[in-house]
Amino acid sequence: MITIPEQFKPYLSSLLRDTPVLPPNASKDDWDKLLIALKNQWVSPLLYWKITTRSSTSLLPHHVVEHLRNAFLWSRFRTMQMEKQLSVLLNAFQHAGIDILILKGPALARSVYPDPATRPSSDLDILIKPSQVERAGVLLQELGYLLETKRFMPFLKNIYKDEIFKPTGKTRNLRGIELHWDLYLLHGTTREVGVEDLFQRAVALKTPSLTMSILHPIDALMYSAINIRNHLPHNRLTWIYDTALLAGQLSNADDWKILQWRCVEWRGRNAMETALKLARDWAGTSIPFGFDDFSQWPAPASVELARHSRPDMGHVWLTGGVLIYVIRTLRFDFVSSIFSMVTGMFTLLFPSADYIRASYPPAHQWLLPLSYVRRWLNWGKMWLQR
């Protein structure tokens, strides 16, 4: 569900399609509501780029143009900060001999968007091979980042897929870093393609100031589609536009055939259909003849069909409800010791105070214990909904 006022949807869609129509004749209050909605959708810098390159700023109210312009300029400033942060990070990891893939917004901004400032992001996601995670974590802490909650432990590393490093001290003005040793899946199952495959298929991206490795466009498209599916019914226009731009990178029928089988490997066949339809509806994504009939695509796996029947089982289930996943589906044959199991369970029940403050903000600091209780009650609610 994209929370954009109905009267503006045709106009916004036309901008994303690069076929702009006249904006609606709306009141100032209506335009102000739209600006708030656009901020939540993270597309304000992109729309400013669209209207300026189309010389259509004169068609919009002055205060709307100024608002979008300020959003673009702020995003450009943050992009410059990110360039410096990425440069330091890439140099440090290269010097340490640690392989790294840049994920999501920072990679897409520099590979498929017209200007890096048109694709803002809140943090920096990176993928590391599991064998190098411990070294990477130590390196990040040496660079000035603070580990929020340790998750790369025998009991947790097959449930969670990342650790969060907060900027602090000399890095306090930079973005937080999500250190992934795998990508979050759609169903809590293991896809047929592993992290090593993602690194083998990775492509080098060179910008005027940086050289980095990013996901192959088809893998990036799969990741984008699963991200959209995991967040249903709530999504962002920026994620949908990510999908539209990545789908535009598929240049021939062979690419689309590979995508179809990648959907099987990732257990994301229905997720891809959902994402491509959203991209088609909002951004006019064209699906080639022969691939536009999803009934002719490979059938989704049974586990995906079960998940597809619950559209509300999104990203919250994978993160906030992970304890339920542990209780119901986890096999303990990989637990190396009782100590690691107890440690892992304690971490699940009592993550760091900073994590709880961010996820379940207390009205006052002394009410922090109630935030933990809210988290447990949320798990109970999801358990009853199963």
C-alpha cells in the first residue's frame, strides 16, 4: 500500500514513467499533505530531478518546488558524506584482504539512478563472506563504529543475517552500517544459491571517485523484489522504482530466462511477480512478450505458496518475530554447545537497550523495561495469528 493522496497518483506515476502530465489543481493543504507523503516514500530528490530535467517546475506551486529542491540538496550533501565514508571503508577492507559487496541504496544510487542524490538511503548495507565476518566486525570497531548487538554466534547466525554498527565518536556524523553475512530470505529457508555465488557473479562498479563490487543486476533485482514482498502491505515508492530500473537492465530474452530460474533458486517467484506488477503500474516497466504472462513462469515452491497466503507476514515476522521462528522451525543440530544456545536465547530475549529504544521507543527512559515487555507481547500476538 503506497500512502499517496489519490488525486496525485496519476501525476506522480507520469513523472516516474517520464511521460509527465499536468499536475492536479489542488489546494495548498493538499500539496502539503503530498510533500509529507513523498518524504515517507523517499522519492522527493528523484522527483525534483524529474521536474527540472523536464523543465516543468513552472507547473507546480513555488513552495512545492522549493521543498523538493531542498530535499535534493540535502540528499546531495549526504551523498558527498557517503562518498567519503565509502572511500574509507573500501580502502580499509581492501587493505585487510576482506571481500565486500555494497548493497541496496548506496549501490543502486551509483549504478542505475541518474544521479546518486536521487536515491537517498538511511544506512550503509554491506555483504561479507561468513568466514570473514569476525575480522570485518573488529575492523569496523577499529574505524570507530559501535556494535549494537552481537548476532554472529552459532545459535543466531542462521536466524539473523546481519549485525548493526552504530556511528559514534569520530564517525558520529556518518551512516550506520549493517554488516550482512547473508541476505534476508523470504521464507526462512535456504535458497539454492549461496553467498559465494553472489560474490562470484558480482560486478565491478567504477565511479569518478570509487571502485566497488555490487550484486549482479539479476541478483539485485531478486533482492529488491524480496524486500518489497517482506514489507507488504507497507512499501515505498523508492523500492518500486529500484525494481523498475533494475528490470530495465535486463537487455534480452536470455536475461529474463535467467531471472525466472533465479526466482526458483531464491524461493521468490511470487515476490518477483508482485514487484514487477507494482513497477509496471507505477513506473511503466515493460515486460517483454513471452514473459508477461506469469502463469507461464516456473511454479513457485510449496513453501512460497504457504507464505504467499499470508500477505501480512512481512519483514516484521522475520525480525521482530524471530523467536517464534526459533521455537517452531529451528533445528538445534548446529548448536555447538549448551552455552552458545543459552547465550543466543538470552540475546534474543534481551537485545541491547539501544536496539530496544529504536524499535520500541519508551515514553521515558525509566520505562525502558516496558519496551522489552511490548516486544514479547508482539511476539505473542504474532504467535496467536499463526
